[in-house]
Amino acid sequence: MLGGSFNPAHAGHRHISLFALKALGLDRVWWMVSPQNPLKSAAGMASLPERLAEARAVAAHPRIEVTALETALGTRFTADTLAKLQLRFPKTRFVWLMGADNLRQIPRWKLWTRIFDSVAVAVFARPTYSLNALSGKAAQRFTRRRVSVSGVKGLARRRRPAWAFLRNPLHPASATAIRQARAAGS
């Protein structure tokens, strides 16, 4: 599962999803387009239907499914969403996918340690964020539960907490840069 605002969805999201499918041996990747990220301002946020449509156009892959699961489940926070999904799909082994930027700031998320305790977490390298993220609170707290790169194929089956930092090929796309370019009219 790759959650986020997807404001807008871009080639970088697709890039890490395709990498995750192969590197982690996943059956599929769900893009969970958030109705409104509690840590982000609603100002400048495209509507949920617009973000879903753009995400579907960018994903364009049979094993990437774009969803508004939080809207359907009535949840707002990732920990709550994951808890409800695990009740609905008790035999499914979920993996939470996130960029290194989110590893650094995940301690600001509601019940963030519950995320690590409930699902495997795969963190993807991002330009300028990776080194800083690995020295952050979350990486340090779960340092003993970090899975080596050679063990990532079995990440979903590992006892929780289990997480891995993937040194994926970097992709330059940035939602912030895309929004700024759109606002400037280029």
C-alpha cells in the first residue's frame, strides 16, 4: 500500500510501485489516495475526484490499483486504516510503502509505532532525504528490526515490526515541483 495525497500523482509514484512489485515480490500495489492528509493544508489541494483520476492515468498498470479506501472505510489516519483493512482481509500480508521523507517525519503521525507493529514497512530512497531519514527517530527506534536488502523478498512474511530501506534507482519527480510549475503556468 502506498498512501498519500497524490497532489498530483506522478511518474515517481509509479516508479517506486513497479520497483516494489519486483523487489518485494508483491502481488499488487494499492495507491491509497487520502481525502485530506491531516498534516497538510487543504489550500492548494485538488479535489479527491481530480486526484483519483490523475492517479489512475499515471498508474496505468494492471497490478497498481488506485483507491480512496480511507473514504470507503471512514478513516483519516493510517494506523486506523490499516487496522480496518486487516480486519477485512485477515489473511492478506500488507506492506506499507513510503519514501525516505516519510520515514523521517512519521513520528508526527497518529499512533505511528502501531503502523510498524501491524505491517511490514518498505522505505524507498528519495533524493536529498535518505541519509537524514536513516538517522531519524523511527529508523533508530526500529533499528534492530531492519531487514537487510537480501531479505526484502520475504518482508511481508516477517514477524512485526519489520522494515527495510531499499536503495532503489532514484526518480526526480516531486509533487511540490509539479504544483509549482503548474502554478507558474509552465
